[in-house]
Amino acid sequence: MKNKLSIFLVGILAVTFLDSLGAIASRQLNFNYSLLSIVSFIVYVSFAFFLARQTDKKTTIILTGLLGLFDATIGWKISELLGANTGENEIEITTTILITTVILMTVFSCLLGLLGWWLSKKISKSNDN
């Protein structure tokens, strides 16, 4: 129990760090913040990979989904507060857009969690041989 909670907290810190540093860097270096999505996805898969070594598939997917939920809500707010450069398209964030984004991000992060779990098991099997 302790190990998976520690890994979850490290995941939360990694996402928070990426959202904060990414928002500041995108503004200072004038690049679109959305380009960091790939780095975010790598964080999710890595998180799930290490988590899968400590727990089962269901827990790995759920905790990775919660990480995505955190990123889609609190992480989004952090990036807004720090003035992330999201381009010149000013889209009004309505409640519908927010809810849809949160749901899609949570589901997508669950899929990334499944990928991380699969990679962990695949690598574990190849090391056993």
C-alpha cells in the first residue's frame, strides 16, 4: 500500500512540475504549451510502468486515471494561472468543454495506464527468460 501511494505522489509531483515549468517556459520561450502533451503522456506511461511493478492491473489503470483527472483539473488551472502560451486562439472554456475535456483526459490516461502496465509485464517476462 505504501509503495503505490508513494509512486502516486511522485506522479502528482511530476505532473505539477511539468504543468508549472511548462507554462512558464512556453510563455518565456514563446512556444505552444500543447506541445508538451507528448512529455505528459510519457510521464503517464512511466508512472503506470513503475506502478505495475507494485500492484495489479486494475489499480494501475485507476491510479493512472486519477493522475489524468488531476492533470485535467488542477494541472490545467496551474497552467492558466502561470500564463501558459496556448496560442492565439482564444477559446471560451464553457462548462461543457471543461467536463468533456476532463472525461476524455481521464479515459485517455487510463489507456496510457494500460499501456504502461502492459510494457511492465512485457519487459518483466523478457527478463525472466
